[in-house]
Amino acid sequence: MKTRKAPSPLFFLFITLLLDIMGIGLIVPITPGLVAELSPGADASAHAATVGYLFASFTFMQFLAAPFLGALSDAWGRKPVLLYALAGTSLSYVGMALASSLDMLFAARVAAGLAGASLSVVSTAIADLSSPEDRSKNFGLLGAAFGVGFILGPALGGLLSGHGLRTPFWAAAILAALNAVYGLFVVKESLPEDQRRPVSLDRLNPLGSWPMLWRLEAGRGLVAVLVLSSLAQQCLQTNWVVYTTYRFSWSPTENGFALALVGVSAAVVQGGLIRRIMPMLGERRAVLWGMAWSAVVFVAYGLATQGWMMYAILSIAALGGLSGPAIQALISMQVLPADQGRLQGALASLVSLTGVVGPVMANGLFSSATAPGLSVTLPGIAFFAGAILFAGAIVAAAAVFRRHPALGVRGAQAPLVQSAGG
């Protein structure tokens, strides 16, 4: 009798992350509208600033929680930590659905941030299951999950907003709960018992794992690239709905479908093209070309004068997503499997910190450039700032590659592959 082949654990991780991203995507199109509902009388520029602080509160708590969850996953395994995060996320969405004031909404977002650092655990599990040759392709699954999640999530959120601004939050809570149940019964543990590390105080400190990044030789330069590019992406992610609502009078439904197009493009690139393109380009060129493409796209967003132009730009923007998996793969090659949880937790905390600075910066710039009484407004200013950040990331990446010519070259030894120590 033929034995049925078990599905790949990577597929389980993809589905787990997909449902999580769908829950986030559901609420993106309606958050500015809910802020306006809870702060009547304020103008659009004031609402933009509040939205920025709301996004920042979420990511600041992720910054605190990501190393904590990463260290716990090294000690207890990936699965139990992931289940905790999903259950907490579901409860936080319930809190947002019931919020009757901005204070309650902020409190719920803080709780969501504490539970929402599960991406670092998923990233670590992918690193556990990947050979050095397959890491770029497998980390591309993260982008594919984001892409598909942002196809279904924003589109569904836009449609559900027609039944009330709170409805998408309830839907997100249900999705997160289903995600937790799915993980409990289906997802397998990826970290063997003999590769686990005990929890120490420095591993629970959100800043405690940062010295590890500094010791990674080529890795520390790539971390700077990751930070700059992540900060640039925040200019898009946290300012998109505010920008399109102000400039083109888009509704939550229109924004939902536009963000779904972002997801379609990302899924095509990250889930399919990246597996064909990455072996041809290699990680080094993928990093440089991807970020250069993104810089051009951001300038185009800021210069768009008609709504249809945004759709045209969106259709080709996802090619810039080649850089993310390539950067992450190059960094992950610098440590042994036993340190992957701590590494991914440290990276996630840094990315979360850009999610604290980025929303406040992007929406603050927008608020200042569109304030009532200005003789000249510049609503695209956040996108121009993002393009400048991408340009800085390109310069930093080129410097790293010059200093470490073997980095990312097939068959060459990584500059440093050793335990990062305590």
C-alpha cells in the first residue's frame, strides 16, 4: 500500500502567516475612518497624525515583544509561542471592535502589538527548515503570504466596511482564532529538543540581542540596509490610505481593492517570480535592483495626479520586493541554527522600531504638508521621503558588498558563521 506523503511544514507556516496577514489587511482600509469617527471635529491632517501614532503604538509593543518571543521560541519551541501570539491577537481585535473612544482603541492596539510579534517566530521556523541554498526562496514565502493576505484581507475589509466600520474587526478576530486552532492541531514543531537554549535575562531584554547583530561582520552592514528599507516601506504602508483619501477622495472600499492589487502583485513576484529570478540574479543584485525599483516607484506615487495612475504604478511596484527576502537570507546565513531564534527576534525588533518611527514621521510629514492655511501643499511628501531612504539603503548595501566580495556568492564561504554567543 502506497504511503501518503505528508504536506511540507513550509506549507503549514505559509497558511498560518496568511491567515494572520488577512486579519491585519482587513482593518487597514477602515482605520482612518474609525479614527475620524472617534475624534469628530478634527480635520484630515489631525486625523493623519493620530493614525500615525496608532500604528506606532502597535509596532512599539512589537519592538518590545519580538526578542522576548524569539528567545522563548529558542527555549520552548516555535509552536507554543506562535499559539500564544495568535490567541492574543484574536482578543485584541475584539477589543478594537468594542472601542468607544480613542483611548480604548489605543489600548487594544497596544495589546495587539504585544501578541503580534509572531512574524519573528514564523521566520525562525522557516530558517530551521531551510538549507542555505533554499533560504532566499523559502523566505520568499513570507512575501507570498503577505501578498495573498493583502489580496483577500483589504478586499474583504473594504466590502465588510459597508456593514459598519466595526465589522472588519470582528472578522479579523475570527480569522486569528481559526489561525490559532489550525496551528494547535496541524502545525508541527520545527526546533528539535537538542537544539534548544535556556532563557536568560539578556535574551528577554528587547535591546539585549542587538550586540549579536553588531558581531555579525557583514551582517551588521546588511542590518543597516534592512532598517533603512523597512523605514522606507513604512512611508507607504502607514500613509497610503490617508494619502489616497485626501488626494483622490477614495472610500474604504476603493482603498481595500487597491491594497488587494498590491497583494496580487506581491504574490506573483514573491510566490512565483522570485524562485525563477533569484537564482539568475543572486542575492546581491536582487538587493540593489529591488531597492532601486522601489525608489522610482515611490517617486511616481508622490507625483501621481489621478487615481488611475496609482493603479498603474501598483501593477509593477511589487518587483521591488525582490530585495527583502534576499537581505533576510544573507543575514540568516551568518549564524548557526541554535541562534536563529535570537537573530530573527533581534531583526524583528529592529523592524518594529522602524514601525514606531516610520508612521509618526510619514504621517507627521503629511500632516505638516497639508495643514489648513498653507498656500502650497505637498501630499506626496511621505513617498518622496521613502525614496530618499531607499537611495540611502542602496549606498549602504553597495558598501557592504565591496567590503565582503564573497558575500552571497554561490559556493563561497560566508564571512562569519558561528554562534553569536550569550
